[in-house]
Amino acid sequence: MKQGYVDDIQRATLDNETFRTVLYTGEHLQLVVMTLKPGEEIGEEVHEDRDQFFRFEQGSGEVLIDGKANPVEDDFGVIVPAGARHNVRNTGAAPLRFYTLYGPPEHKDKVVHRTKAQAEADHDNDHWDGRTTE
């Protein structure tokens, strides 16, 4: 019997101190919490075959979608459709904390990148390999 993922996602997001932590990976959806330091960004990217949802829990920043800057802050949600060039930047003085849902998954299950530098170094090795949390 599958258990799924049940937790206080706001608390999990606010407690996260890592650049990226994969919390749950299903066959069609993946939950990831992220924290960007002031001035940090995820880096411009395009996911040709997956949509991505962001929910911002703390801080202020901007999401760029195909060149258009969209300011975000606590409680904002953003959907980036497949094929759109995008980036998330922390423009504030405090950490920007958010969770993101990929459909289908993007990263290997249970991946933890404590820093952006670690994520960049692992970039070629962290793409989803088809394994799920359960």
C-alpha cells in the first residue's frame, strides 16, 4: 500500500536550509523545497517536457518567464509551462523559501543539494532516473 506524502508543507519549506531537497517523487509529480540566499538565483533553465509550479512561503524575489520579470513574495504561486525559459531570483535581504512541483519529476528521488555550488557540480548526475519514493 502506498503512503503518499502528508506533512505541513509550509513548515517543511520554512524549516528548509538547503538550496534543494527532494521530499517526494511520484511517477508523474515531484515535490522539492528550496531556499535561495539574498542575491542568489536558481539559474536560467528550460524544461521542454515538464511543467513546474512554485509556491513562495517567505521572502521576496522575482520569477522570470520568457524574459518577463514577475515580482513574488509570501503566498505567491507561479506556474511555468513546459518549454518556457525561466529563472527565480532572490531580490530581498532575507532568504527566499519556496516549494516547487515538477510534473513529471526532474531530479533523482531524495536528492539534497546543500548549496547552489553543490547542485551545479551534480547537474549532470541528478536528473530523474525513474525511481520513485515508494
